Amino acid sequence: MLWWICGIVAILLLAVIIAWRIFTTADVMLTATSSIRSQDALSDVSAIDNNEAYNYFIENYYRTKDVSLVSSSMAYIDHDEAATVASMLGPTSGFYSEVFRANPDRLLGWIQEIDSLLPSAKQLFIGALWLSNSPEAKKYVEKIRTSIASNWEPITQDMIEGEPLDLATYYPQHPTDNDMLLGAFFATGKPKYLTNIIAASTNYNNREDFMVFMTAATAKWALASIAQEHNIVYTTLEAHLDSYHGDERAIISDIIAKSKLPSGPEMLNEQMEKIFAQQKAQGQWLEYLENIPKP
């Protein structure tokens, strides 16, 4: 569907970096730089019935705040066979949680619509309802938790354990966390949701922990890609540059430099492939690298 920077691991892992579709989700909120029609061409969309319209809706919601298309977007996900829980839970949860939070007067109506979705699609919005942290949303999640939670994917169950995360302060631990924070950004346009993605990207030189590296690498790729189409991401990167020094500053500088080049994201993909090859040659990360598909 869209981009979602990060995506799926092992499969959910490199699909992330090689496919962020801001929302296919791994196709929606990450192919951040997906080829979409101009704003004029989509300005009169009254319903979302294809990937192009859905991607445009997500990537531009913070500019338009067109709540009239929220129901249509949820219905589209309900019928999209590519919208798996593994690939879309992060971006869907991050994006819709902020939409739900900002529109309390519409929330009960949206909850009714979510309740009518197919089980697989319904899971995608359970996390968003929980993260929105509204009494109505939490009440609904608690209501259905005992009846159908046993059939949910483990990642859905994990998301609704404990108190809802504060996405403005949450530090990414996994590539799909990047997707979740980017989703919140696209719903609000608030740079605070980019701050910890930028921080996570500075771990790019880590060669000890595969997941730390993948979180950093997908963050780096996504920021460079999205900055090409969204100036607020570019200016946020520049604003944070002076907060870092040494290798960390160099990493952020590289993100900024790559965002200026049409081939920049692809260059980062190639850079990552070289790192994978180097690690594999050294006998490192083999339990992960052997399961990563070639792009």
C-alpha cells in the first residue's frame, strides 16, 4: 500500500528497508517516495478505492486533515489482501491513533465501523484505538480482548499490553517502531514524532546488535526518502544536526545529503547490502541474514 519504512521482520525485517511503504504499510506510510498523482489530480477524491488514493491520503493527511475520508480509508484496508497484520500494524496504529485522538466527536462512529471489519483488518485498528488512549477506545478494546484476543497475532497482543505508549517520547526498538512513529507524524505533521527516529538512525554504525542496526538503517532510509517529498522532514533533520557530534552527526549529515539526490535512497539500500555482505563474511548475524530475501 504505501511505504512504511520499516516493515516486516526477517521478512518483516528487510521488507522494511527495501520496501517502506508508509503504509503497505510497509507500503503506506513507507514507499515514502512512491510515485503518486499530483495534489490537483487527487483533490476531488471522495472515496479511497485504490493504493494510489490511499497513499496520497496518508502522506498528505497532516496537510489536509480531511476526516471525511477516514472511514473510506479503513474500508479500503478491509478489502486489501496485501494489508497483513505483520506489515501494517505499526504504521496503521501510529497514524490512526493520532487521527482518533484528534477527533473525539467522531470516535464512537469509527469504533462501530471498526467493529464491522473482517477480523484481520480489525486487528490493525485495535492498536490504534489503544494508543489513542481515549476512554471510549480503551473500553472497546477491553470488551473484545477477552472474546477474540486469543486469535490475534502476537504483535497485536503485545501492543495492547500495559498502558498505551506515548509515541512522542517512545524510542524505536525495532524497524516497525519507526513505522509507528512515522504514522503519527503523517497524521499530525508534528516534528516531535521524528525526533527519536532521528536518534535511532545514529546507531547505524552498530555492528554488535542486528536489531539495533536494522532499526537505525530503516530509520536512515525512511528519513532520506520522505525528506525528498516532505520539506518538514528535511528541516527537522537540519534542526537536529547540531545536537549531535562525531560519527552520529556524520550519519545525520549523510541522511540530509542522500535526501538531496534522486538516487539517494537506492544508494542507502546498496550501502546496506554491502554491510550485510561484510557481516556475513565475518560470520556475524547469520541467523538473520540467511532469512533476508534479496531485494
